[in-house]
Amino acid sequence: MGACPFWCSAARLPAPARSAIFQRCGIAGYVNEYSAAQHILPSLAPHLFPDSFNRRSSPRVVLGIPVQYRFGNTIAAALALNLSHGGIAIRTTSPLDTGTKIKVRFRTPGSKRDIDVEGRVTWSDRRVGMGVQFEKVEAASQTLIDSFVDAHFFTNRKA
């Protein structure tokens, strides 16, 4: 079976079966009869017009976990917006400037181990927060991040 980037269907599949099938087929997202009308075109547009969109290099998992970050001699606490293989978005009303190097500590849900990473702020918006691209991650920590993102990507996606 060839790779299919998007799935439109009226079929009902339980979440575990849907995730397994989608991952096996390389499906990036889906729309079904329960998708709100205003979400359908934004979901399909990146697949219909890929040259017009800034495509992320890895999936994001939406989550609201506590995050600590350090820059210089300052330590701050916030909540994560989402996590990917290569970065984390942090909700804060005092985001750092783009390009700022920071150290981030967080723990994925269900884990007993803190993950420490070094990264750089890649986007900053006072209304939302900031995005941090990982630049230095221990191999064991990257394995924890990758396992978590891979296991939860399809379970919390919205069409």
C-alpha cells in the first residue's frame, strides 16, 4: 500500500486501530464526519498546496506539563504548549527574545525522569509564549522524547 498523506472517511475506527493504520500508511491527518466545517479546509490546505505552507519537520504533541527554564542567572517556570522530537513550545507572557540560548527541564507524563535540554528560542510572541529548538540533548533524553511523541501523536490530534 502506498503512502497517503491525508485520509477523508465516514468510517468509524477505534483510536488504537486508526493510529496503527495511519502510522503504517504514512497518513499525517484525517477528516471525518465529525470534523467542524471551519477545520476542514485548514486541515487539507497544506496537503493540497504544500509549497505554500511552512511544513514542520516533526509532529507536535499538545500537552500542558510544567517546565522550568534557565537563561543566565534567571530561572523561570511555565507550562508547555506542545512537544516535538526537536523542540518545545512554552506558554509565557514574558517570552525571551528570538535567538536566546536557554536550558529547559521537564518531565513527560508518566515518566519519573527529568529531561534536561539546551536550546535556542526560535519564535517569541507575548500573546502565546515562545518556541525552543533543542540543540543539545543527551541520547537517553532524546529517546524518552521520541518515544513519547511517537506514542501520543495520533491520540491527541485534532482534525
